[in-house]
Amino acid sequence: MKKKIVIAAGGTGGHLYPAMCLAKQLTQQNPSIEILFAGGGLEKNAFFEREHFAFRSIEVASLGKKSLLPFLKASKSIVKGVWQSRKILATYAPDLVIGFGSYHTFPLLYAAKMAKYPIVLHEQNSVPGRVIRYFAKKALFTGIYFPQAASGIRGTAVELAMPLREGYALNSSSKDVGCHYFGLDPTKKTILTFGGSQGAHFLNEQLPKALALLNCNTFQVLHFTGHAEQTSRLQNYYSQAAIPAVVKTFEPQMANAWHAADLLLSRAGAGTIAEQMEFEVPGILIPYPHATDNHQDSNADFLVSTVGGGWKYREKDLDSKTLAAILKPLLEADSGLLQAKRKSFQHYKSKASPPQFSSMIQQYL
């Protein structure tokens, strides 16, 4: 018998990537499952694979800290989104609604709650967001990736593996293959840097300057800027500094980048850390300082303190010179620091094997 699922997701890649991965895993495990995505702005979201999934966009807004007029406008959008969502649910009649958080999903989840559809939630960060906290008590369960997120969930929290994109597995390829894909030298240490799905101005500005202060004979760079206007500028900068580098705005085949990488410099998004864990790449994490509830700080603490797989630094404490001083011992040819961190990943993963989110979902269909 065919089962129908509505997945409420939208916003950044941090929410959409695990949602799309889950959808693919569910349909691979059970081809009779039918899935509809619903959320704010899906018709123009750069991270959403519209060619692969049926979807409906709904009106959404963030209330936040607004003055009266913006608050009223946002409230009107949310009410309209709830009305749209009720029509979608009544027409589609899903067996289950799965929510991935953020204000882009609030109207759909609220409508599902009103109509008493069963709800499952997914919280990828270590500090649950407001939407997840609001609906968790009424959900069948909330899947979490970071164990400490359970303390912020009023309801049943289940630790689960993060849904990763197909082919994102440590043993699926090798450093040689990853370097060959980018035209890099597999005998050199490869630094991978990106700012997450939205890029990171700080990394784009300070990392190239820091690397220019070091001996570039021992390393090479994979730099994904997140912003097209930054890409050509950084290509020129690395070229003038004689630093071997591949600079792109975005890389669709990130598994190759992970295989090539020996050291990561990035923000501390949940998806980034999950992939970093899978590929056992030590990292310097610089949490985004304006993240809601400082959840990236907490994400990074898990990677650094619990797993032992990297280092955390605050953006305000770094500039190109301090960053160069941090990188220098890690990039020295005889440095064993990176290998030691890789062993930390292996030790942690040998103890932790949470079930897959898709397997848990199947139990409720």
C-alpha cells in the first residue's frame, strides 16, 4: 500500500540537505513511498533540487524582534501560510509529516498539528531551534544528531545518524581519486575551506592572507567561496602568491573534496560536522558569531571536546597573522597532529553507531 509523506523544509542548505537526503533514502528503501516537500521559498531556493522532488511553496515570515508594523505584516504572512498548508494537507492526505525546523516550516507544522496529522521532527544542531522546541512535545519523536540537544527537547528525543548525501562515505573513494578530480597533488597536504551553504566572508578574507605568510611548498588549497564575486578575486590572489589552489563558488561533488582534504577550515554547521566526522578530516572550526542561540559554538564544542577531532577559535580572536601561526605546525611535513586527530575520529566512531533516521521513519508508516 502506498504511503504518503510531507517533508516540511526550507531555508539554508543546513536544513534542506538532510531533508533531501532523507527523502532519497526513504524512496530507495521503499519505492512505494510518495513524498511532497512543502516550505517557504522552495520555488527559488538555490539548495533545493526542484527537478527531483514534488513541492509546494507556502507563505512564511520570521517574527523575530520586530516593531509593530513589521510584526503585523509577518503575522499576516504566517496566517496565510497556515491556510495554504491546511489546503495542501487536506488535498495530499499524508500518513506522516516530517519537519526540519526554521521559520520556513512553521505554518505547515502548525497546520499539521491543528489537523492532528502525526509529526516527526529532525533537529540537526546541538541547540534546538524555536520551531523544533515549539512542536517537539506533540511529535512522535525528534531525531537529534548531537547528544546534548536532548536537554532542549520537551518530548521524545532519539539520537540518530545525520542523513548524508549518496556516496558520502569514507570508504567510497580515496585521497588520490579526490585530488585527481581537482587536478591536485596527492603527496601534499590539502586544506579544504568553505563557509557552509551561504559562504563565509571572514574565511574568504583572512585565510588566503594567512596562507601567503607560510611556506606553500607543503600544502595546496581547495577554497569554495559561496559567492561568485569573490571567486575570481581569490583565484587571482592565490595565483599571485604562488599558492596551488582550486577556487570555486560552489562544488556539487563535495565527496571528492572531503576525500582530498587533510585539514578543514570552516564554520561549525551541523551538516559540515557530520560530513567531517564521516570522512575523518581534522578541522579548525570558527563558529559563525551571529548564529541563533550560539548553536555553532555548541556544535564545535562537541567536535572538539567530545570527539577530539579539531580545534575551535572565535572569529574575534583571529586575523591573518594569528591564523598563520595556528596553521604552521599543522602543515609542517613531519607534523603528527593531524594524524592524531584522525585517530580521535576513529576512536569515537567505534563506540557510537546510532540508527539511521530513515529506518526509524519506516516504523511509523
